[in-house]
Amino acid sequence: MNLSNSALKVQQALNASGISLEVIELPDSTRTSLEAAQALGCQVGQIAKSIIFQALPSHRPVLVIASGPNRVNEKVIAELIREAIGKADADFVRQRTGFVIGGVPPLGHTERLETFIDQDLLQYPEIWAAAGTPHAVFHLTPNDLLRITCGLVIQVTG
């Protein structure tokens, strides 16, 4: 299967991680958690959405991987990183991760990101994550997610 450049970049990062996972590109959009769940025939909670925040004033990127329906409590993240945060705009996300909003994967970024993982994702035997474009995804287990990101598991809605 021929993958787009961004999806191929994610597949290469997965291959380098030592875990055998496969990126697929779908005809339907997976930009939002609901669109992804509908396209994949899974629960919205099984969608591991990657949200990039910008720490202030350092401007470092922070990745939160949240379960589809969950809204991230920014105060929780700010307390953990000991710095205020704000939502990152599209230019910041592309520059710091190498990917567009709606396609940001949990790995393969242009720089190392401090990463937090929603504990609600751990209840599912299988989850789905974006793979570089709003049409590309891959399925994995929560343990795979922990291994490929080295993220800290937290309650993001706290």
C-alpha cells in the first residue's frame, strides 16, 4: 500500500519503535474523534486524540493524548509542567511536530515532546491513533502507546 509522505513518516517511526503496527489510510476523514470512530466502527473513547499545547512563557510543546470524548483540563497539565499552557495554533503544531492538526500522531515528531496519556485509554483492549494526516490511523494497545511515547499516565479531565 502506498502511504502519503506524512503517514509514511509515522510508519517508519513505528517500525523503528520495534512494535509491529500498521498505518492505514481511509477514504473518510478521521480529523475528529467522532469522525474517526465512525470511520473505524469503534467507540469514541477508543480514539487516542493527540492535542498539542504550548507552555507559556517557554513556548515548548506539550502533547496530551486523550480519550476521544474527554476534554483536557488545562489546569491539570499546567500544574504538572509548572508552567501556564495555551492551545497551540496550526503553525506552531506543524513547526514543532511536523504534522497538521487532525493528524498529529503520538510519535515521530520533529522534536521530543513531554507527553501525558489519559488514563481512560487504558480501559480498552485496542485503541486508535492518528498517523500523520486527517485520513491516516493505526491501531494499538494502551501498553503499545505507553511504550512508544514514554508518556506519563494521568487523569486529564481532573
